Amino acid sequence: MAFGGNPVFRGKTFKSAVATVPPVPQAPYGTAPYGTPPYGTAPHGTAPHGTAPHGTGPYGHQAVTPEQLDELYRSPAAGPAQTGRVTYDDVIVKTLACLGAVIVGAAVTLAVPVPAAVVLMMVGALGGFVLALVNTFKREPVPALILAYAALEGLFLGGLTRLLDAFSPGIGLQAVLGTFAVAGVTLLLYKSGRVRATPGLMKFFLVAVLGYLAFSVVNLFVMIFNPGLGAWGLRSSVHVFGIPLGVIVGLVAVVLAAISLVFDFDSVEKAVRAGAPRRVAWTAAFGLTVTLVWLYTEILRILAIFNSND
């Protein structure tokens, strides 16, 4: 926790806390406080000055045997897990827990009737969006809220996949395989050092994401006010060199999602090296889950647009 979050380190509160401590009474000069023996004597049951009870070292410390010293010397040093610091294993376990919640949510929408799946899909989309904002702006990660976000996203992805799979059988499995393929290749490129999170890459990512969001907003209004263009609006009605615009935009979005994964991996690596608290693992898991959901959605949309234009 930052010092600003602790009341003890806030100037005004700190001063008031010190001011409330009562002063220690002082004895007159040359006299001993009440209840203390004169100089050179010891209270009943205590050892004289310069001596120690049997089995204790100087100044009252417990004596340590040579065997205990040897055991302490041979014992391994405390690792990050023992000192409460985040590790790669923590991030992996928390991320798998989030992905498990996504799978459970998706399984629910795949098991219920289609009308109920559509309702759950809408609930998942709205609820996931709200919890994504809540978790993003929270100072400390809350595991329950992060897992709830993952479950709601699972409802949304499961319902969307079910609807699209009715027109293009097998599209969901293809999207899952494509998501793992892109994420795996991105991780290998990052670990090999071929792709790094640089300031230049961050500037490109921010500009490209803003452009992508602007196109998505425009396409949304086109779909609302001109539904005759089709289910995907400009994505499926406009073609560039015979290729649907949605496929081109989708491929750009997949690249952006892969770049987002690079920054996620970089954040995890920096947190582990800096010895961040273990609760940071939940923040990292949330970021990875958001990126993987985005990646799966874009791949699923590319496949749906491509199959609808066959």
C-alpha cells in the first residue's frame, strides 16, 4: 500500500495521533521513580546487574546452541512465496482461475435454450463491461469482482458463439484454437526477445487503438440507422480489393490484441523483478483475461464475416 493510503503517514492525522499520547511522568532529580529500587540493588527474583538467568545470553537474550546456529546456516533462504512477493506461478494460477470462470459462464449459455442464452449473453455483455470499469479503477484488486467479471464475459462469449455457430458450424472451436495460437506465438516472441514493450510500440498501440475505437463507434451508428447493410454494418458491406473491410479491420485488431499481450507480459515480468506484493497477481490475471477475451472476440468476428461472404 502506498504511504498515502495509510492514515499514519498523513501529515495532519499523524500529528494529531502523536499529540494524544500522554506525557511520561518524570521523577525529581536525584530520586528514583515510584516502585523502582535504589541504585545497585535488584528487584526480588531478578539477577544482579551484569549477570543473566540460567540459559540466557547477555542482556536477557535466549542463548543459541551451536547446533541451532548450524541448522540456521544450512537452511535455504526465504523465497518470494515465503516473503509474500508475487511469482510467475501466482500469475499463472490466478489467470487459469479467471479462464476457468470464463469457461463455466460459457458452458451455462451453451446448456440453456436459445432464448435464455440470448438473455444471458446481454446480461454478460453489460455486466462484464461494468465490472471491467470497476476493476480497472479500483486501487486494490478484489478477487471476487475479477472472477465475477470473467464469469460474465463467459456468458457473453458463450451466447455469441452459440448464435454464430448456428450459421457456421465449428466456428467456436476455430476461434479458440486461433486465440491460443496467437497468444502462444506472442509469448514465444516475447520470451525470445524479438518483441519488447518499447515506448515507440506503446505510442503506436495507443494511436491504433483510438483509430479502431473511432471506427467501431461509427460502424455502430451505421448499423443502428441503416440496418439494411447487414449484421456487421460496414465490416461486411464494404470491400477492399475484394476483401471484406471487417476482415481487414479484424486482422488489425488481432495485431493490437497481441501487442496488448506483450505489455501484459512486460508488466508481469517487472512486477516479479520488483518484488511486488502477491495481490498484484490478481491484477495481472485480470489484464490477461481482458486481452484474451478481446482477442477471441475479434477472431470469432473475422471468421463469421469471412464465412458469410463465401
